[in-house]
Amino acid sequence: MGTDGNQTEVLNSQPGTSHRFTVTDRLSKQLSEITGLLRANRMGQIGVTLLFVFVLMGLFGRYLAPHDPNAINRAADGSALRLMEPSLTHPLGTTNLGRDVASQVLVGARVSLLIGFLAAFVSVFIGVNIGLISGYFGGWVDDGLMRLADIAYGLPFLPFVLVLVFLLGPSLWSIVIVISLILWRSTARVIRSQVLSHKQRPYVESARAIGASDLRIMYRHILPNVLPLAFLYGSFSVAWAVIAEASISFLGFGDPSMTSWGQMLFDAYTAGAVRFAWWWVVPPGICIMLMVMSVFFIGRALEQLTNPELRHSE
């Protein structure tokens, strides 16, 4: 992965300038490759388009919502509009309490996106750093960190998340932290395997020869070459985090004060409306499915960075 061009990162005796330009150029090249792959790949295009729509929903959903998502809508005689089927006034109907479903779907995108992207960022940050340290130093450091990853792999995902959320309390940040404590393991293992390969290459040996520190070698020279894998696993982590948040909320461990797609499904289930109020269940379910599909499609396109042979099979 990324073998072409690594030898061009050989350092000269003036690291103050050439190092900075080399790393910047390498990062720019990686971002250009990612952008190019997403544009050229049909699945990538679909994924980016869907994700863009959900990002717009997350940013502007509160302003686009036709009603207050938590307000109880009432008829002219003051009675609550409970479980009303879709209409012009309420495009996706209402809940058992008379709340507008369309408004909840629009506003709920924000929570699902926040948890998805924050959990992915934190898990990738942890995984990349553990992978770098483990692969670069080896020895007892590698053994200890990889045993920690083995323990994380041995934990059942959903039961572990539910127990910790119960202990920490249902909040956005507790859900993000708990999900991140599990999702970092795959990123760490893959990054470690790449670092084991890169640390033996000429550009790393050249950095050692001129006296570069271990931290400088890891973060200024090896890290840019393994970033594509970080982006790849980050996209998959978003999907897992969205599914995890929906599962946590659906099982009743979410924050009831937050409007999310999973919380909507939980409310519909507890109200006994799953079988007949399709307008309450289907929209959040479709949003979760499309959100997961969008980041999966993006991840599928990014796999071509790590396996160029896939470019010819698409």
C-alpha cells in the first residue's frame, strides 16, 4: 500500500523545510487520490450524495422541520392529533402523543450523525495511535497493546456497550465514548501491520540516519503513508456507530431527551404502534439503512487505495 513515491521521501540535511513540504505534499496526494476515487467510482458517488443529504439534514433539519418535533399538535377542538396518517399538514403523520414524525426525522439526523462521526473519529484516533506505537516499537510494547486489542475483540459488542451506557448514564458523550472503546481494535491491528512494513523501508532508515526522533518518524513520515487505511476504517466505523446508537436507543438505553432515529423506533415499539403505524416506523428505519449504506459505499470505493487491483474489477 502506498509503496510508490515512498522512496521520494528521503530526507536531506535540512529537515526544517524539506520535511514539512514532503509531508504536506504526501497528504495532499492522498487526499487527491481519495477525492478522485470517490468521483470515478459509482458506489462512491452514490455514497457521497446520500451522505451529503444527511449532513444537510443534520445541519439544517431543525430549521426545515415543519413543526416542533417535541410539540403535541392539536386539532381545532384542542384534542391531540394522535397517530394521524400522512397528510399535507403532517407529511409523515404523527406519533401516539401527536408529535410530527417528519420533524422528528429531520431533527433526529443531527444526533445520529454526531454520534456516528464523533465515535468514528475517536475510535480511529485511538486505533491509529495504538497501531503506530505497537508496530514501531515492537517487543513488549507490541505484545501488551495487541493483548489489549485481543481483549477488546473478545468483548461482545452490544452487551458491553449497553452495560457501560447504563453505568455512565444515557448521554451523547457517554454513547460516543463507549462505542469508541470497542471500534478502535480493527483500526489498530491494520495500522500496526502496515507500520511493521513501513518502518523497514529506506525513507525511514534515512530519517534515522540524520537523527530524527522516534516520534518524528512515526508521525511525520510513517503516518501519512498509512492514512488511507485510517480513512477506510473511519468510514466503516461511522456505519457501526450509527447502528450501535440506533440499537442502544431502541433497547431503551438512549437519552430520552434527545431525538434520534433509534429513539423514534423505541417510542413506536413501546407505544405498540409498530404493526399498524407504518409512517412512524418506516421513515427512521429507512434513514438508518441509507445512512449506513452511504458510508459503506464510500468505504467500498476507498478500498481501491489499499488494493489497486479493485480498480480494474469495478
